[in-house]
Amino acid sequence: MHIRELSVLNYKNFGEATLTFSRKVNCFIGNNGVGKTNLLDAIYYLSFCKSYFNNPDAQNVRHSEDFFALQGKYELNNINEEIHCGFKAGQKKKIRRNKKEYERFSEHIGLLPLVMISPADAVLIQGGSEERRRFMDSVISQYDRTYLDWLVKYNRALQQRNILLKNCAGQSSVDPDLFAIWDEQLLLLGQKIHLKRGQFLEELLPVFQNYYNLIAGGNEVVSLEYGSQLNDREFADLLQESFARDRMMQYTTTGIHKDDLELKLGGYPIKRLGSQGQNKTYLIALKFAQFDFIRSLNNIKPILLLDDIFDKLDSGRVEEIVKLVADDHFGQIFITDTNREHLDGILREAGGEDFRIFVVDNGKINDIIVKNEKE
């Protein structure tokens, strides 16, 4: 699978641009702040119907404009696919596949598998548990649409239960049967989600550890652990025991919405002792493992977006990442960097594969250097 052409209109700092891509390596070169990451984000948007950075759609519109439009032309399983995403202020955004509009955006998730590595991923280590749950959910949802449906229904039931808890605030007594319909849905869906997350992490762990060892040289021990209240207790018992506390707090205090992914280095949370280089290596290995996991399930190589991944890494780790990225194991790759030397290293390691280099400057693509031996 690969994207052949991207058209951008009023997206972030780009007015209008149309780019044709290589099937293998595509590089965006330029100084910081000129829009390289925005191009990757546009490609991400076409896969997930939203910005990688969780911006409200209105914030993705170019300054002084009131709409944006993105269009991608893909080749998927030897079939041409055209995806269009559009947003206008005051209106609901629209996503179309081959000119047919989706009724629900969730129908599109998973069609165009994609993995992005960005400096913004640091929030997985430094941020709260919701960031790590979002990571697990986004990966699983790319290959299991039923799981995404479970999540939507669970969160809807959770919201209704929390509303009921707020409405009951201050009452001396509450009939627990009022909560039965929402508790039943939380139990049914929560147990399924818990099982799926556990299976996902069990399969992801050895792949992640292998990538970390390759990049770091095998001198450090890393692990991923699934933190969940449901690991050792029945969800039904937890809900029942926490009912009085839930009433006091006016929200549901137990469930899979409290799960966490514990990121550890040497048996301790990496957040507490990891250096900048170790944190960066950890996140890159985690995303490479995500790539392998998705590929193994649907036999399609996801598009790989690498945004400024070499910063804060020593030369040895950079060299190992360059070797990995240049290998034929990966499919279509997009890379941003301010340093042409890194990109030249990847292109040399790729051994003459076709590539394209785009020079970006203040929201404009001023120069395109193309080498494509297959054309």
C-alpha cells in the first residue's frame, strides 16, 4: 500500500500544494517551523480523520481562511483509492472514499494503516494514563473495528452513568437498580476490552524488546506492563464495592477507563530515570513494534511517518535506526529532518531504491529533487 499523490488546500500553513510521491522513501528537508510536520500530519489525517496532535479541526485551517481540504490518491491491494477530507467552519467535516461519503468516520479507520513517530510522542512517557490508553486503543482499532465499536459504546455508557451519579448528588439514598442498565453495559464491554488489550500487549512486548535491543545495543532491559484494576479482580465486584465512593466523587472510579500501560526501564518507570536518548529510543522501538504488529495481522505494510526522529540520539543509535529504516522490511516511508546528512545515510543504505526529496520553506515547496529509477 502507498499514497501516490497528496493535495492540500488551506491546511495549517499551506495554501495550496500537490505532491507526487515515491513508493519507497520521501524526505522533507527544511528549517524548524517551515511546515514539514504539517505535511506528515495531512497524510495522517487522511488515515484517521483527525490531526495527529488532536487539534480541533478549526485550528487546522490556514490563518484567514474558513475551510481546509485534503485529498489522497492511494494504491491499496492493486486497487486505486481516493480519499477526500474537508472541513468548513460551522459545518460538520466530511470524509469521502471514492466520492462516497462515510456515514460514520469509524468505518474508515483501518483502511489505510499508518504509524507516525514524532517528538510529540514524549507525552506517552511524561503524560497521564489517558495518553497511553489512547495509544493502545489507536493501534488495536486499526485492525479490529469491533474493538472500536466496543470503545464507543463503553464510553457512552460511562458518560450516562456519570451523569446519573451527578444527578443523584445530595440524595440521602439511591436505588442501585437505577444504575443496572449502565453497569451491565460497562461489565460486558469492559471485560472484552480488557481481554483484547491484554492480548495485544502480550504479542507486542517481545517485538518491542527486540527493536530496543537492536537500537540500543542490547545493554538495557525494557518492559511493558498492563496496569488494570481488572487484572486481579472481577469488574462486577469492583463496581459494587466502589458505589459509595462513586456517589461521593460523582463519577465512576473503577473500570478499564482507568487502565494504564506501564513503561519500564531496568524494572523502574522510564519516566523517573530515562535519559533523553533512552526515552527517544524507547518510543521509536515501541512504534516500530506497532508497525510490525499491524503488518502481521493484515499483511499490509503501514505507511511510516518519521518526524525529526534523530534528535537527542547518539551516533550509534542513529546508525542502527538508519539501517532499520533503509531495510526492505518497511514499505513507504516519509521522513522530516533539518539535517541532510541523516537522509543521505538512509538513501545510501537503501541501496539505490527510488526516492524523492522535497525542500520545504515557510509553507511552500520551493524545490523538488527527484530520483526514481523505476520510472
